[in-house]
Amino acid sequence: MKNNPIRQEYAKLMRRNPTLAERSLWRELRDRRLAGYKFRRQQQLGYYIADFVCYEAKLIVELDGDIHDSPLHEVNDSERSEALNKLGFRVIRFWNDDVFDKMSFVLKRIQEEVQKRLPSPPTPLP
């Protein structure tokens, strides 16, 4: 699916204005800091913009705040995950509070998911 220029601009805006939880997790994922795996943030995938994506492992990490605790958002999140799964991605979700209170758990869980989908770590760049 071709990228929509309006959504691309929105993704750029979101990269420039991350939430505190996104900023905190990005510090841990950027520059291949998590076991050498490359993550990108606020990436357009079809109709959606994913918080964090590891393209090699086809893994999406989404961070959810309190607004996602409503029944309407639960349905939307489920439909969104299903659509992204159809594109071949695995979606895992964490609450913002998990990033603040259990960062080591979050990172371990992300690394486990990447390793399930991409068993050997990437070779370092020269």
C-alpha cells in the first residue's frame, strides 16, 4: 500500500513531539541499543502509524495511555492489530506505566519477541 503524504507529515509531527513514554522507550531502542536490532519510530504502515517498528523482525511495539482503556479504543486497537498482522507484522502492546515502572520487563519482552521472529542477532556494521 502506497504511503499517504498527509500521514507521512503526521508521522513526522509525532516524531518531533513524542509522549514522555515514547521518549523514554526510544532512548533504549535507538541506535541498535537493544541487542543490535534496528527500530524506527512513528512509521506509516498502510493506513496506520506504528509507534516503533523493527522491520527485520516485522515487529511493532505500541504504547498505550489511559485513553486506550475504553471499550471503543479496545475495539479500535484490536482492529488495528489485526490489519497490521495481515501485513505480516506482530504487534505487542505496553501501557505507558509499564515503560515508567517496569522498563527492564518491557525491554526483555521486546527482545524475546524479536528473537522469536529473527533468531540470530544482526551482524554489526563495519
